[in-house]
Amino acid sequence: AQTVTQSQPEMSVQEAETVTLSCTYDTSENNYYLFWYKQPPSRQMILVIRQEAYKQQNATENRFSVNFQKAAKSFSLKISDSQLGDTAMYFCAFLIQGAQKLVFGQGTRLTINP
Amino acid sequence: DGGITQSPKYLFRKEGQNVTLSCEQNLNHDAMYWYRQDPGQGLRLIYYSQIVNDFQKGDIAEGYSVSREKKESFPLTVTSAQKNPTAFYLCASSMSSPETQYFGPGTRLLVL
């Protein structure tokens, strides 16, 4: 069975600091996609970043970047120069090639303090 | 504006009542999905549809039903057989599988 584990239920940092959220996953598949979604207090799920497993280069989206370690099945999210608007629940998820279901972790509640 | 809309934002269900949650998208996406989110948890897949007039069960389909008569619309009915319907329901769509899924704003369902 495919699983996603986010080992940090809550994190809190000061504005402008850098923070890294951890995610590990378990699958026997070789072709898959990894995602980080953000869920602010409005509760809408917003895509933060996407990584294809076949790509060795880590994805980057402005202040957001990932550290993808395929052998270790690790997919951490780094937020640089954190802003108050980054306060949200962050979910790690993956999607197997040919499958329909996004498998989600339990989430990490991130608070950015002024 | 292109996007996914869900209505209503809040929905109250009485015992034994069926209720329907609306999901509409104007992104011209082929695939649509329904997820359920319980407090402190990630999302779980209820149903998905890759094309019009076709849909498949997800992990927790019991007590739910869907239809896909139009590409733009994928309504979810929570039937009286669903004994614990209180949750936050999110609709998503993607161009195809396994493309990135984009989510609507959600519907909060509460039982009276």
C-alpha cells in the first residue's frame, strides 16, 4: 500500500526565516508524481509545487523549493524568506502514473509569527 | 475567470435525508474528483470520473453517489446510508490523469 508520512504535526517560525517541512512516502512504483499543497484558513487546497519522480533536478517555485531524494523516498519542502501569508496546513501527496488517486499525508500546521 | 466552484459553502443535513453537493469547472478538464477531509487528516478519495458518463469508486464510496452528465459538472450526493457524513468535501479536476489536480473551495457538511 502507498503511504505518505509527515512527521511534524506543527511548526512555528519567525517571519523572514527559512523553514523545511518533511515528507516521506512508501511505494513500490517507479513512476509517480509528488506534490505539496497548502491549505490556508479558508480551507481551499492550493498547489504549491510539483515534482516528477523521473526528474533528478529539484523543483523550484519562487520562494518554495523541494529536496527530492528518490532512493530515500523523501520529499521535503523548503520555504525561504517566510511570510505571514504562508501560515497554513501543508500537505504532501503523491500520484502514481496511471492511477487516479492522490495519496495525502496527515499535514503539517505551519505558523509564521510576526 | 477560469476555475472550480462548489456550492453551497455550508450544508446541513437532517437524519435520513439525501443532500447533493455541486461542483462545476470551466477549465475544460476531462477528469474530476471528490475528496472527503476529516479534522486533522488528509484527503480521502470518494469518487472520480475521467470522462463524461463514466465514473469509478474511490476508497470511501459507500453512502455516496455521483453522476457525470456534462464535462463541466460532477455533483456528489450524500445518501442516508452514509452514517457519518459530517466532514469537509473538496472537488478537484485535472486535464487528464495523472495531471495535477486543482481544487475548489470546498463544502462543509453538518448533520442536524
